[in-house]
Amino acid sequence: MLWIKAFHIVFVASWFAGLFYLPRIFVNLAMVPAASVAERERLLLMAGKLLRFTTILAVPALFFGGWLWWVYGIGRGPGNGWMHAKLAIVLLVLGYHHGCAVLLRKIRAGKPMRSHTWYRWFNEVPVLLLLMAVVLVVVKPF
């Protein structure tokens, strides 16, 4: 079981690394002058590659987490309300990941972008979600 936990933690950390950095690329895209076509294209290429890589990392993170829950029963049974809250956070993280993909598609399509300040705030969401998930798993408050 410890090997599965270790792999789960590594893939979750890697997945979140991508979710932390992708919106930073959006910040830079929002600040690119209209005349800097090459810079915009380079940032879009980076964002696309990072999104694909981050999506690939999410799969084993979810797989190993499901394995811990299904095979080893972690978080199942009475007194494990924390797991329901954690699963809700996982759904929010998946929604955030999907939201990043939608934003990238809109940016690629040339639709109007939000301000760099908006993307900076958007970039804080995965930090809060990770904090809540870790507190729930470690502290198990309910």
C-alpha cells in the first residue's frame, strides 16, 4: 500500500505543478503586445504542451487515488466524512483543469482575453484546493 500512496503523491504533485504554471502562461499571454505575434505563438505552444502533459499526469494520480480507496478501503466506512469533502475537492480540481483547457481554446481562437490581473487571481485557485485537500487528508477533521 505504501508504494501506491507514494505514486499517488508524486503524480498529484506533478499534476498540480502543471496547474500552477499553466495560468502563469495565461498571465504572460494577456500581457503580450498585439504586434508580438511570435511571442504569442511561442507561449501558446508552451501552454498547449503543458496542458497535454498535465492531463497525462492527472490520469495516474486519479488511478492511484482510486486504487487506495477501492482496494485498500482508505476513506470508506463510518467516520470518514473527510473523504467525501476530499472527493468534492478532486471534482473541483478536475473542473479547474477543464476550465484551463477551455481558456486555452478560447485564447487560441483569438477571442478577447481577460486581464492579466484576472489570470493572476485565477492562478491562486489550485493553491487553495491543494491546501484544503491536504488538510482533509492529514487532519481528517470529520
